[in-house]
Amino acid sequence: MSVTKSNGSPSIFNLYLYSMRILTIVLLMFVCLQSSAQNPVKEIGKVTNVEINNQVVNIITENAFASITVYSANIIRVRIDKQKLKPDFSYAVISQPVKTTVSISQDDTSIFIKTDSIKSVIKKNPFSIIFYTNDGNIINQDEEGLTTSWIGEKVTTYKKMQDGERFIGLGEKTGDLDRKGNGYTNWNTDAFAYSVRQDPLYSTIPFYIGIHHDINYGIFFDNTFQSDFNFGASNDRFSSFGAQGGELNYYFIYHKRLADIITSYTSLTGRMKLPPLWSLGYQQNRYSYYPDTEVLRIAQTLREKKIPADGITLDIHYMDNYQLFTWNKERFPDPIGLTNKLKSMGFRTTVIVDPGIKVQSGAPAFERGLKDSVYIKYPDGKFYSGAVWPGWCYFTDFTSEKGRAFWRKEVKFFSDNGVSGIWNDMNEIATWGQKMPDNVIFDFDGRKASHLEAHNVYGFQMARSSYEGARANSNERPFVLSRAGYAGLQRYSAIWTGDNRSEDDHMLLGARLLSSLGLSGVPFTGVDIGGFAGEASPQLYTRWMQLGSFFPYYRNHKQYNSKTAEPWAFGEDALDNLRPYVDLRYKLMPYLYSVFYEATQDGLPVVRSLAIDNTFDPKIYEKSFENQFCFGNSIMVAPVVSTQDFAKIYFTKTKWYNLYTDSIESGGNEKIIELTMKELPVYVKESSIIPMQTLVQSTAYNPSDTLILHIYKGNIPNSFIYYEDDGKTFNYEKGDYYKRIISYDPSQKIIVLDKTEGQFQSKFKNILLVLHGFDSINKLKVNDQSASLKQLQWSFLSPDSITKSNEDACSVLTTVFKNDAKKIIIKY
């Protein structure tokens, strides 16, 4: 439009119009800028391009790149980033996609993915995902209008909360079993004497299970930055998960059974190797036992007082001024002599190891690390130093192969000194001030990462390095314990829940923490029995020791400069009431070891939340019952606090036997029971198969040559995989094991010990069959040969198990037969 007359002078009217147009454009630009300034959320936007390649769908949206991969028939992986996706890398996931029968198609509005087990629909405008069962029920869906977005570098995906949806798992998280209404942060933290609601704690496992409308699913968010999960905290619209950096990278898992979700999750992140048998025994710890004469006094007292035990742990005072890979020569002048003496008494030694190596010129390990340049650094190349117990320290970069190789060589120091266990502590990383700089650089296996990305995975990689080093130095299975970790830690390490407190609510919290860790793929877990900080009453200590006998890692531990907390330190009454449970732990060792074997095969935990087998029963999520758990598949434990005279127990929908009396409780009911300090409420599921042995004071000693096989009458068929090996070496990987499936079929009135597998010779020559609830039978055939039945009074809490005087004993039927047949068929 012209703004001048033909003679070249401007038209006032046209100039006015031009000015108004310019003003309008400026105002519009201002409004747009204001709108942009007021809307810092960057949404993913609509789909602009789709490429389908076998099991992978690559997508470009207005503001992001995405890749959807069918990992298996039950697992779909989702990756989203603002930039083009980087080459794949994970410390947690060790599996690759499985070739799967899948149908992928699209139309103008959606992309459709279908396997034999799951359907997914990806909406195009805007990008959002809905997961369905194959019969059309919604499993999980992005929240419409929110889906996935960024605020700065923080990425979050928002999921629609279904009516009545519950959320469980997420690893080492305080609070209730059902996490609905709460939010959580994953940032590995040195949380001394934490409260029962404190978050975060020491480890990060960003995997949870959602439950609604008789449907359950799992989501594993594999991102090592600080991550945040919101299960309806401060909102009634969505659940969400996200991270402070990196890509949105999650695996969606669907199965009909919750147990299968755990199995699929551990197919991604790996499963534990069999631990050494001694590590399943009772462990006596303290911060700290020294000098060596005190260590031997503790060991000797355990034996004199007939408290079975397998391990003694040395805390930081065994070192010379807290310098790694040293001994304090005044306190421990002959380390090999000490560890050999302990071995001769049936004890293995575990020692603490922190990641910080003291900055000390001339110290051999420090100098070797300096020479190899294995420590984490600032961007300018200077080593980062942080203050911990030894003073200023450098920290090995466990995210580099060079750093891990250095550590693998250094931990040979322990095996050379007869040490059997490595306890990785302070590996969050913990430093005084608890504020490691964000700009510290980690190698991240050549990818380079700041502290923000490497922090949560550091402890996991330290545990990995300790395990790999210990295994490289010996054919003996190492025991590795860690305080910090990330998803996948179960491949290398047991974990304990850190510096708890001597309080009843911490004892109950411990049961929930172990249940949650079990739901999150970690089988080998424990707590500081009796509480690390503070002082327990005799009653609390008794209850905790009783309860701990059903924990995977049975460890007593107590803070420095506090009252001693050995089992005899709380009086004779406490000792008399707790010792039978330590005994029971050792008598149950064949059952426990077989349960650990199962964990290596399917990832199912030792401490099992009732949610695993009773997922849709609302009762188990009530505060009155959320602490109950199963020890393996057969034994249910109900934790009780020290001041309780009565307890309310919930019996899930099956029949349950009282462990002590064989009295039967019907399923689906609550019951108030009277308590005594002699007994912790423990029940056995109908149709259970529980192998036991005679009492020993250490797994280093052999029980009698008779396996005691308990069968509980029930109406449901059941099977149990009984497993044995040498308990020490990796020879089982070469077939040197003994495995037998034991099954019980009530409809056929038959018990079958199937043919054995493996080359290992069982240590049990005979089998004592103990029948619970079979009072009406009077004859038995073993491989078509008549077998005589005896009626006995059986007590699980008496040392020899058979008693005539214990009023709490149960009446059972027994028979003995040889364990030499390849297949044993018992008909009743």
C-alpha cells in the first residue's frame, strides 16, 4: 500500500492507517512474547512424522523425538527427548528386545501396536499413549491435555489416575504400602537416623506397580538424574514421573499376575547370583568391634551361649586412620590370624569399605589411583576432594572401566587377608556438608556426565566393582553389601536400609521397606536389627530379633558410643525369648536357600508383600495389616510392636496353620489374638511344602543326614523346588547342584519327590516326612512300600523340635525313608 501522493507528499490518512497497522503488529508481538513468558511449559505437541521399522516406531513431534519399541509381548519401551535420541545406554537394563509377533499400523489420528498380550494406541494430536488389554480395558493412559512436557531441562509425563488406583513399590521408600496420595524423590541420600516418613533415603529404584479394576501393570523409568514420582500428591487429576534432566525413558510392563510383572522387570535389570550360604546366617555387627581380642570375645560368647551365627563385621575402626586397604596394626596386628581363627569357629568376616581414599602422599592405594588417574574430576581436570571420615578424600570413578579395574585390583587386599564379605558404605556419595558440586565430571563409560546424572548410579557401580573384584580373585562366592544403589543392584549386592532408629515404628517400617524392595526386584535385603541409633528396650529388641529371623539378611548393628546390643545384653528373659528364633532360622535353612534359588530364576523376593499373591484384596493395604508379609511363598509373618498385648491379624483367602499349634484359621477373616513375648505371630499356608534340617550353630557345620520335610494338608495343589549345592563356589554354574521338584496333589492324595537334577550329592541321606493336618490317615505307601506312621508332638521353637512337655506343640504324623531313589511317590 502506498503512503505517498503522486507528487511525493504523504497522505495523512494513509499514514495514519500505516501507523495503526504497525502498532497492531507490535501489540501482537508483545502479547505473543508475554504469552511465551507466562507459559514456560514446553509441550510435546502433535505428531508430524512416523516411521515404522519391524518392532520399532520412530516418531517426530512438533517439539520432540520419540521411539516406541516392542521389547517383548508384555513390555513396551517409550523414549522421548527434545533432541534427537542419543545412542542407547543403561547401567540398569541388560537385556535386548525379544523378537515378537506384533502388528503395527496407523491412520490419520493414531498409531496402533498390538502383541499377544497388550495393545497400545498412540494419539497424534497431541502425542499421547494409551495401553489396553487385548479385550479393550484401559491399563494406563497419558492424562489428556498434559501428556509429556518440559520445564527447562526437567521432563515429566502425566498419567491419568484411574478410579481407585493404588501404587506400590518404588524401592526403598518410607510410608505406607499403598503410595496413593504421596510424592517421592529419588536422590541417594546419607539419611542418618531418618524418620519414618523421610524421603529420599539411600537408594534409587524408579520402578512401581499400578493397580486398579483387577488390572496391574509396572513402569520402570530408567533415568539416573534426580527423579520425582507423584501418585496424586497435592492433586486429584494425575500421577506423574519425571527427571531433572535426560530423556523420558520408561518400560511399560503388563501381566495378569503381579508376580509375573516382577519377573519381567528383573528380566530387564537382571537377577541375583546365589549368595554364599554363610551370608544367610545371623550376622553380629557393631560400630565398632576392636581390638581383635574383643572380636574373638564376641565370637566365643555367641558359641558359649549357643546363639547360632555365621558372621562378624568390622566397621571403620579396623583401618589405619580410616585409610582404605589398611589395617590398624595396634588393634589388629595379625589380620590373617584373626580371620583364620574366626573361620575355625564357624565365622566369616565382613569389613566396611567407603569410596573415599584419603589424600595422603605415600599411601600405596592412594598413589596407585593417582598414577592411573582414576578419581573423579572437575571440568578443569583437577581431582575433586571431599571430606569424610579420613579427612579430605579423592573418589574412584566407578563409572569408568579404568576406575573399576583399579578397584578390582585393590579389593584383592581383602581376600588376601581372609576377609569374606565387602560392605560398601557412604556410597551415595556421602561427604561432610552433603553437597557435592554439580559440576564434578564422571566418565560414564566414555559418555561423560555431571554429578547430576551420575549421583544416583555411583553406589551401584561401586558395589559392582567390589563384586567383580572379589569374584575375579576367587572361585568362592563373594558377599557384597551396599547402602546405596540403583535399579539392577540385585545383580551384585545385598542392600540394607541404613541408619534406622531403635523405635517400634522403625521396626514396622523395616518390614515395609523390605516388602517394597522385594516388589522392586531386590531379594537380598535387611535392616539394622534393634535399631542403629538410640537404645531399644528389652521387649523391642526381642521382637526385632524374632522378626529379623524372617528377613533375608539377618544383621544386628548398633551405633558407636551407645549401649551394647548383642543378644545377651538385654537380660536372660530376652535371650530365652529370642534365641529360639535364631535357632528356627537355622533349621529353616534348606527352605530359605531354596527360596533364594527361586529368586535367581524368576526374580521373586524372599520377603513378599501380601500384594504379590493378593493384589486386589483391599484389606492387605489397610494400616492394620500392611506390615504383614510372607517369608517365601509358604510362611506368613505378622510384625507386632513391643508394647502390644493383643494383635489383629488378617488371613488372606486361603487356609492358614498356626506355626506353633497347627490350629487352623480360615481365609478372608480378621482375628484378634493374645500375644506373649515367647511367640511372634507366624502362620503356614495350606498345602505348603517346607524342608528343614536339624539345628546347627553355623552353616559351616553339617546338620544331621536327615532332611525334615513338612507337608501341610490343604485343598489346593502345590509344588516346591528344593535346591542344594556346596553353598560356597560357583561350581553350580557347571551343573554341580542338586534340584528336585516336590509336589502335593490333594485330589490324588499323593506327594511326589520328582527325579533329581544336577551332579551334586545331597548331604541328606534320609527324609523325615512330617504331616500336618493329616490326622485321619492311618497308612502310607512310599514307592508302593508300606510305611509306618508315628504320632509326635512337634515344636518349632524347641531345639530338638520334638517335645512331650511343651503345651504349644502340635500333633503331627511322621515317617522316615531313604533319600536314595531318583523319584519318590508317597500315597496316603
